[in-house]
Amino acid sequence: MKLALLDTTARADTPEQSAARREQMALASSGRFEEVVEAQFMRAVHATRRADAELRALNRLMAEDVGSAAFLRQQTATMERSDSRPTLGSIRAPTLVLVGEGDELTPPARAAEIAQGIAAAHLVNVPLCGHPADAHWTVLVAHPDTSHHPVSGIAVEVRLASAATLVCNYSLHGDVGRVRVSGAGAGHRSDGLWQHTCFEAFVAAPGAADYYEFNFSPTLDWAAYQFTDYRDGMAPANLTQAPGLQVRRSPEQLELMATMHLAGLASLRDAPVLHLALAAVIEDQRGQLSYWALEHRVGKPDFHHPEGFTIELRAP
């Protein structure tokens, strides 16, 4: 089991917060729900997005879909929530704690408090994001037969920026100085990247036997392969454009964002839905490898297995 805690706090409402909620509930109950939605939008989104008319319209549609009655129930439940900080230590599952760096409603300090209280948690601050940082983030877990030191956790955000553009943002947390990054580093297509530190994505259309494998090295080298069936018929994938890679590194975090252009891949470019498996191979300074995936079957690591394609993305 894995757990994700997005834009939240472990604390109970303060009297001031509950009073503000009651004011919003009174407005919603008197037929002025639209005013509540607009006020919340200005506090929820990042300061750089408050003039975004398209985002405002999307937020309004989402609020209309929820409705004022559900809003009232949500606010009541939030006000009745108890302080859960004393029980954070009882959580044993690998936990992603995600927060927008500009979140005014549940600030990053509250997310850090949760992460500090959960032994298997790692914290991700989403840049240029306010309260609704609920993009499709997931957590990779280490294979039980491999040591995961010096890595404390790996989170991944995936999204379809367009029908033929897939974006994966990998965020590794731990002692990055002890993670070995090997390779030429020229940003070229290169085989064998999985023998060292490498982030991976496997993509397939629903019901199709064939699938594609993408490998991304922090050196900016990359690889792409097509398989006709499970581990069969491997050949270089015919891409119309090389993946775009960006890497950021600090002592505690290694981030790699990969933009994949799928237009040249016949079985993917017109698919209304894509199925994904995500993985990573991490090499430490001693040359030992750890294997990370959304989930692991019994036995040796196998990133290709059909049961690993657990993420479903729909074209925008």
C-alpha cells in the first residue's frame, strides 16, 4: 500500500479558520456560491496564475460540478477534523507529501510537518503552484531485494501536455551526493542506460500487445525502444523528435523532467487513453543498483510486465 497526501495539514482548524468557513457557508447557503468560488480561486492558485481566464473558467466548472450542497458538507467535515499530528508516526506506508510552493491555504510548512512525522514519507514542493497541486503524482517503491540507500523516495508527475506530448517529472529525494551518475553526458541517444542511474517510462495503448520503453539519464542521454510483445521484438523506436530533458540537482533532490513526442509512434499517437508503467534504476557510489517501480511482482525486478502498467492518462 502507498499513500499520497496532497495540499493538506495534520492540524485541526483554528477558531479563526472555522469562523471563515462559516462565513463562506452562509454565503453559499444564501445563493451566493459563485462569490465563494471566486474568492477561493484567488487564494488557491499561485499568484502568477490569478489572471488566467482559462484556469478561472475551469475552476468555476469544477465548482459547479461539485455544487453548493457538497461544498457545505466538505466544510463541515473539515471543521470537525481532529488534530492528527500525534498519530502520524503510526503510518508505515511509503507516503508522498505534495504541496504547491505558493500554497496559502495549507502552506509548505504544514506539509513539512507531516513529512517529518511519517518515517517513510518524502516531501515534494511543486514550483509555481498554489493549493491545487493535484497533478497526477505517484510514488515509486524500491524492490524488496535491493537496498534503496542513499535514496529515501522517488515521486513522479505524469501528464499529457497534448494528445501527442507526454511529460514525466521524476523527483528523487535523499543523499544525492551518494548517487552515481555515469555516461557520456552529450544528450545523445545511447543504449545501456539502465546499467546506471536511469529513469524509465513504459507506454502502451489499451489492449495492444506492443509497447514503448523510454530511458532517461541525468547526463541528458536517452533511449527509446519498441517491443512487439512482452519483452519480444525489441527495436529502436522511430521518434520524429528527440525527448526534451531538463535536470536540476541539489544535495537533497535530483529532478529530471522528460518531454516525449509521440507523434511518430503509430499505436500511441491516436490513442484516446495511454497506459503507463514508471520505473527507475539508481546506482550508488559503490556501484550497487536499486530498482524502483510503481509496484513489484514476486521475484526479480521486471519493469516490462503488463501488470505494471497501472497509470491511465487520457488525452486532453
